[in-house]
Amino acid sequence: MAVVKPWESNGPMTAAEQRFEELLRQSRGDRALPDTGPPLDVHAVNHDPERVIRGEYLSRRLVESLEETGWRPFSRRTGQQPVIAVENAVITGRVDLRATDLPYLLEFVRCRFELVPDLRQASIAGLVLWHCRLPGLNARNLSTSNDTVLRNCTSTGGIDLADAQLGGSLLFNDSELRNPGGRAIYGDRLAVSGALIGLRLQTSGEIRIPGAKVGGNLTLSGGALRNRGRVALNANGIQIGGSLRLDVDPSSQRPFTVAGVLFLPSAHIAGDVRLRDAVLEPGVMPPRRGESKHDDPTSTLIFDRGDIRGDVQIDQGFRSGGTIRMVSARIGGDLRMAGANIDLGWSRSAKAAVEQPLRALHIDGTEVLGNVDASRADLHGQVRMVDVRVAGSFQLNRARLRGPRTDVLQASRISVGSNLDCRETDISGSLQLQGARIGANVDLRSAQLTKPAWHRHKMAYKPSVDLRAAQIARDLVCAAGSRPFLAEGEVQLRRAEIGRQANFFGCRLGDGSSRNAINAFGLVVQEFTLLPEIAPQGRIMLRQAQCELLADNAALWAASGGVDVEDFSYDNFTETIEPTDRATVLERLSWLRANSGGRYQPGPYDQLAKVFRGNGNEEHAVTVLIEKQRRRYQAIAAATRPVFRLPVRLWSMLQLVTVSYGFRPLRALIWLVLLTAAGTSWFSFHELVPINEEDHPVWNPFLYTVDQLVPIINLGHDVMWRAEGNSEWITVVLIAAGWILATTVAAGITRALRRDP
């Protein structure tokens, strides 16, 4: 009686099965099924019945043939793993190899599977599917010792590789995996000894591989992932021994594109993260329960707490319509964003964005051990970098930051080891750099800052640049280059410390919307260059600031809000004022006079006189102090009762004309000589009558004049002669002039001895 094979219970073998059986018996080394016609179109609905292989037959034949003697699977070369190859076949029924241990590699070329193959808990040498179509693959806990390949395949269901242990690489090149609303790849805790490569891979649905371990690169270059409004790639906690490559495919030059979210928090990547020229589309995420205001609902890349040993490259033609989020991450190399375009302008109206700005980049607390390069980047949305540490430099040259009336760059307490460069950058919004620590320069040369942020609680505009309490080791440059530096809002430098120079050469400050154009209250700097191109619109606050060298010009002192220089100290001017250059001194006095607005401010005059004395220009210092006293008496006259104002003014004028408020006591000697000569001449022609003729006094007009003019000298002539008529009034004038001159000379000598201005 003939033995009936288990797979024959469903009917006789098909032509394809018979050919396969014959090849097994002959142990031929070529392909399993010889060509019987054109290659199979795996996408066609109808197919040749001669190409049908039943899944039940194939499964049982592969398993039970292991026990048959004399059967050897195909082997292409001596020393390689044996290969079972099936080509141009339509496999009906289910290929069920669950929990089997097959010591050979399964290869399917141009095959169409009607049902999902079941490889759960199977252990095989390898699995290769080329140009195949299948409704999915159930390979949970699959174990292979060689590569697992799905190349140029089409799947209309999920590929389940959860907990699989793949000894070689996993390849999805040129494949299309479709499972809309579901999981295109389900690979929780997947372990791949080699690389995971999906060049030009197209997916519809989620690629889910959290906790996966990949020994080499994870490459999806040229791929297109589609799961709009959801997570397109979930790689939470993934460990990659090489690089994550999501960039341009080198052969087709096709960029990597995503419609959905790349979700990679807590990822550990030994190499680089490359998204150069990638295109990320976020879609609209549904609201999540308990969503925090610190979340980013329109994120396209989430890399929170990630550890990347190499560079992060999101540069050149990189484009994203959502937030790039890397909070508390660690980047061992550079963060490269040069030429990137991140635009969130579509997601919220301009008014709503002021109330709650969306973020183009969110990297709070991230540590970058290399440089951050965002030159020529176009970022529409807030760049949030609070508590970020950059060991190298931070480049924003020729970039474009757009966030009108918002904090377009929020980088409080940022630490940069070298330069923070923002040259020729167009910034719509405010730069918040409070408490920043910069190892070299902050260079805003030719930058233009417009539409500063609106403070809705204070109902006022924020500064365009806020560097409060910042520490800059070298220079702050807000100067002109190829174009003027422009800041419509305030430049806030309150309590900042700058190691060398604060340079405001050729700048345009303020638009009148803020009270201050510059707020440098308590600033400490070596060299302060304040040379605006035009008069600032707003106040220049220099109260309690300190510098060693000062450079200023008439445009600065013409600021619409004035210049507050109370307690402002400086040691010298950048340009030396020669002892013979009286015109410059008078010009500076006119600036102080115009700036005071009629108020008496002695501090600026004392400071200016101190600088001149320090340079040895005592005459210039005296000129300044004389002007100070003149302003002082003007203030006294303005503050006193009307009846006393004229005497005060006369007394001030008298001191100014005679001895310049005691600062030029030699003038008193000149006046004494002139008055002595005048008195002597008068009394030479108008001899006085002696009081007591019996004493026979000798008339001497010179001694009489000196005796009346100098109150501290008594020659006895004042009591020997009686003045009458005009001589009596001239005597009174001489006595009064003498006392005035003596008083002012005494005050001047006292002031000179005390070195008190």
C-alpha cells in the first residue's frame, strides 16, 4: 500500500511542487525552479497555476525532509550555508515554520505569498526575500545566523520582528511596507548583530523598534516614511553601534523624507546622526492627555536624553515643518545646522504665536562637546537653548531667525567655550542671553534685530538683545560691517562683565518704542566704544558703569532720551585730547550741558576733570570745574526764592569774572594790580584832606590805595586821611573789591591744597 505524504492529503502536487520535489531528489546546485516563462509579476491578480506552491507543502517538506536520508539541500559553494531557493512562485496557504530549527538559508525570489508567513521562534541560517509580495511577516523571536533580507519587496501588512535575534544584517532596500494606521515594522527589543539598512525604503505606518540593538549603522537613506500626525519611527532607547543615517541615497540622490515624527528619546548612538538634506513633515498631532506647556506638539524629531558620540548633521538642504527637539541630550561632536530650514509659521497665527510661541529648535540642557553651526539657517519659530553648554563655538552667521514679537532665541545661562557669532543675521524677535557665559566674543556685527518681543505682563517691549549678568571673556561687537548694526529694541547689558571691548561703532539703536536704547547699568568693561551712526532713539543708560577707555561722539549725546552718566566712571578716552585742544573740551562741556536738561549733575563734570588731571591736562580740568561751578550757581538760583535769585547770579558772575570761582587765583593778582594802578592814578590827582593836620602826614596815593585794597594789611594810611565826594565812593569800591578778592583767593588756595574739585 502506498504511503500518503501529509501535504498530499489536500490534493495532488502542483507542477511547481513536482519540479521542486525533483530538484530536491537530484540535489541540484542551481535555482530551485527552472524558468518556465517570463519572470513572475508578483503584483498581478491572476497567475499561472503551474507556478503555485502550497504553503503547507513547502512547510512540511522543509521540516520533514531533515529526517530523510540522502536528501541534501542546495548549496551554491562549498563551505557556505546550504540554501533552499524558491523563484517565480505563488505560494498559497500559510508557510508555517514556527518553532522550527532549519540549518539552511531560505531564499525567495519573485514570489507572491497569499498568507502571512509564520516564522515565530524559528531558528534558521538566514532569510532572503527579493522582489516578493507578502501580506506581512510574523517573525517574532526569530533567530538567524546570517543576513535577513527583504529587498525590493512589497508588504501590505506588518513585519513583526519583536525580540528577534538576527546574526547578520537586516536589509529592507527598495522595499515598500504598507500598513496605514498600524505598524509597518514591529521590532521591539530587536537585536541585529550587523547593520539595519533600508535604502530607499518606503513605509506607510509606524516603524516601531524601541529598545532595539543594532551592531552597525541604521541606514534609511533615500527612504520615505509616511505616518502623518503620528510616530513614523519609534526608536525609544535604541542602541546603535554605528551611525544613524537618514540622509540622501548616494545612488539615486533621493533625499530621506518623513511625514510624521522621528521618536528617538534615550537613544545611544556610537557614531553620527545624519539628516543632511532630509525633509521632515510633522502633520497635525492629536492633543494628548496631560500635555505640558513644555511639550512640542508639532515635533518632527525627538531626541531627548540622547547620547550621540559623533556629530548631529541636520544641515545643508535639511527642511522641517516641525520642532527639532533634543532636550538634555549629549552630543560628542558638532551640531551642524548650516543652511537648514525649519518653518513653523504654518501652525499658528502671528497673534497666537506671541502668546505661546512654537519652537523651531528645543535643546534645553543639552551638552555639545564640539561646535554648533547654524550659519545661513532659516528658522521660523523660537530657538530654545536654556542651560545649553557648547564646548566650542556657536555660529549663526547670515542666518534668519523669525519670531516677531517673541523671544526668537531663548538661550538664558548658555555656556559657549569660544565665540558666539551672529554676523549679518536678520532677526525678527528678541535674543535672550541672560546669564550667558562666553569664552571669547559675542559678535553681532551687521546684525539687524527688528520687532522685539512683547512682554504681556509689563505691557512693554522686551530688549532686542538681553545680556543681563552675562560674562564675555573678550569682546561684544554690535558694530557696522557690510551694513549697520540695527536694534529696534533695547540692548540690555545690565551688570554684564566684558573682558575687553564693547563695540557700538556705526550702529543704529532704538525706534522709540522702548525707554532705553542701551541699558549698561553696572556694566564692567575695559574699552567702551559708543559711536552710533545716528542719534539713538531712547535713553543711553550708563549709570554705575565702569570702563578704562571711552570712545563717544556727538550722535551718542544727541540721544532722544539723553545719556544717564550718573556714577559712570572711565579712566581715559580712546582718542587723546591734546593740551592745546580747547575746542574739544568745550564741545564735551556742551554735550554735558545739553544732556543735563537744566538739572545740576556734578558727577559727570568731576569724572571728566579726573580724566584730564590723570592725563596731566590740568588746564582742561580747570575749565571743566569752572563750568561745574557755574552750573551749580545756576541750580542754586533756580532753587532759591525769587528775591534772592539776582544776588546769587551776580555773586556767581563776580566770582567767574574775577577768579573763575577760585580755580584761577592768579587772576586776583591781576585785578589787584589793575585796581592799585587805577586807585593810585585817581588819588594822585585828587589829594585827600588829612584828618589831623597837626600830625603833618605825608600824602602817598599808592600806599593809601594799597591800605584800602588789601584788608589783611594795615599801613596806617586809611585812618590819616578823609575822603570826600567821589573819592569817598572810590574808597568804598576799593575796600569791597579787596574783601571779595581776598575771599575768593582764600577759597581757591584752600581748594587747591585739598585737591578738591
